[in-house]
Amino acid sequence: MKLGGLQKMTLLDFPGRVACTVFTVGCDFRCPFCHNSSLVVSPAVPELSQDDFFAFLRKRQGLLEGVAITGGEPLLHPDMPEFIEKIRALGYAVKLDTNGAFPDRLKAILDAGLADYVAMDIKNSPAKYEQTAGVTGILPAVERSVELLRAGETPFEFRTTLVDELHEPGDFAAIGQWIAGTERYFIQGFVDSGDILAGGDAFHAASPEKAAACLEAVRPWVPTAQLRGVG
């Protein structure tokens, strides 16, 4: 497994924990608004060796509480359970980010109790999923991952990055019906990192007014839904 970088401390990426964030390289989706495109498609991305990563963790035992694993798509890598086990052996809690494309791998991690928290992206309403994810035939796998998390005991959140050109309030009504009753659901603001997969100026953040309308559209089914990083 190739690692693409490390954020040495975050108070935001792992709820309730002082954590670091490690980035894995590679993704099976091609979301045109992806803000980490160099991790998705560029073989020249700077690599962080696993030896250096685990040396970093050993030096910060007692200072950091958790590790957030993100990407790219972490579950693209079949050796992810072993990677997580090594992190947990050092006393760290683990948060896993995923796009939901690998439900069997997700299930194995959940069943083994390897993740303390999971954050899964809901890219869009089912009708617009392929357009937003940039790939075809992925929805059945994503739907299965949604159900695995909803039926399990591992704390989790669903989240959708709101892109002005790709989302309308009606999409969030459809998402709400899909994940009705979920405790944690966040509508996140899109940020142009300068590393967008589509390049150029193709995508923009929605206005605060549109974000509020999207939130209201989802709340009949997910009353606890919140905006995150909007406005």
C-alpha cells in the first residue's frame, strides 16, 4: 500500500480525538470535483513510507489519540486490515474514510472491530450517483455499504460535499429518504483546493442560501442533519 502524505495533527477529522490524518494513494472513483486529484491519478505523488509513518506514531504515543485514514480510497488496498491492526497495536483509535465501493472489505473491518469510527461519502442522490462519482455500475456496492453501517454497531457518519453545479435541494430530499433516521449526516461545503480532478474553474461552492435549502430538504428524514464548513 502506498501512502501519499500525513497531516500531523487535526482536531477536526476524527470527532472527539486529537489525531493525525494519513492519506492513501489511489481511488476507483473519478469524482470531477475531487480535491485530492494528485492522490487519485498521479503516480508522481510524494510517497510517505510506512516505516516513517509508524516511526511518527511511536514518537507521539501519549500525545495523539487517533489516526484518520483517508485518500484516495483506503479500501482500494486489500492489506488495509493489517495496516489498521499495526496502528491499533500502538494504542491509537482509528477512523476510516470510505466511498463505499468495497462493501466486503468494509464488512471485514467492521466485523473485526478494527474501526472506531467510519465516515462514508454519499456523493449524490441515487439517480445522479454515476454522474457525480465519475464511474458506472457503482451504486449497488454503495447501497450495500450504507446498509452495513446502518445495521452495525460502529459509530459512523454520512456526508455529502455540496457542489453548486452538481446538487440541487431535490437531490438531498432523495438522499434523506435513502438514509432516513441516520444520526449523523453532514452537508459539507466544497472547497477548491487547486488540485481539482476536472481542472480549471469547473466547480464552485454553493451559496449559503442554497446550502440552507438543501439542509431543509433532507431534514424531514434526517432531523439531526447539519451543515459543515458552509458559508
